Amino acid sequence: MVFGDGDGQVFQRFTKSLSVIGHELAHGVTQYSAGLVYRNQAGALNESMSDVFGVLVEQFVQQQPAAEAGWLIGEGLFTDQVQGTALRSMKAPGTAYDDDVLGKDPQPDSMDGYVHTSADNGGVHINSGIPNRAFYLVATTLGGNAWDAPGRIWYQTLTGGTLSPTATFGAFAKATAASAKELFGVDSKEHDAVRSAWETVKVKLPGVRRKPSS
Ligand SMILES: [Zn+2]
């Protein structure tokens, strides 16, 4: 792996952040499991997988429960000349930085803000905010440690062999719900938390109808 050593103006060395190191290693896991294509929604899922497992590595090392974690990727990488706390926020995508030189964090936090662009391989580092927040919502809804049930559900989805390399957000959402059901049962709080997280970020699960509420 090759990490930037920073320019001293905007960035410090990238190896300062454990979530960034975990992020890069997770790309290797994705490449040799689901093999998500690095473009458009599949590419944003590839990026999101790396943010999820990057942040889990950091939380595990610090033994930090979901409710106490900062949910930031690359916290402390910016020099103090930059108005920002991290590269990305999984808890509140779009709020990690807002700076004269860097501009504002462009991540949307739901499908309402989905960015259609040809830049960044179709927005792989931008729209990843949507599945990132879904994971955060599952983890904080369930409480406890995010590397337990939520991490298992996401890892099972990534490595279980059923996810297409060109999966859309909807297909991935459906696959996480299927993993939750397989691991914890159809009536489990885990299955429920997964489905409601995707609903909050406005990703529709294809072919799944919610029970009428009345
Ligand atoms: Zn990446």
C-alpha cells in the first residue's frame, strides 16, 4: 500500500489515521470478495465498504461503542489551517469540512441529494455518504458495539457470494436485509433496524413491500 505523506498545508501524513489505513485494507477484501466495480453506485458501495470497515477497525481498537464513536474517516488528517474535522462523516455526511481552499464536503445524506456526475468515477467518494449513513443508523439503532451485529451483517453481505459486482444501492440494501434475516431471523430487531435505516436514507429495496401500517 502507498500512503501520501501530506503537503503540510492541507494534509498531514495519511498514516496518522487508523480509519484511513483500515479503509485501504478493506479495498483489498472487497476486490477479492464482492468485487464491486469502481464506478457509479457499485463504486460508491465499494467506497462505503471501506469506510465501514475502516471506522470499525478504529472503534474496535478504542473499544468504543456506537453511541460514543465520532463516525469520522480520517479525523486529524487536516492541518490546523483547514476548517474541517475529517475527510468524511458517516453520522452526518456533508459536514466533515467547509473550507476556503477545499470547498465544502459534497456528500449527500440521503437519495434526495444523490449527485449525478461523471467526475470521481461517477461520484464514488460522494454518494458513498448515503450507504455510510445507513450503516451508522443501523449501529446506533441497535446500540452496543458496531463491530458486533451491524459489522457481521455488512461483512456477510460483502463476502457471502450473492452480491453482484454491479450492485445498485437498492440491491445492496436488499442484500443487507437478507443477511440480517439469515443471521438473526425475520422478526429480529437487527432485521428491522436494517430495513428502517435504508428507508431513512430513502433507498428503496427492490421487490420488497412494507406491510401497510393501518
Ligand atoms: Zn477508497
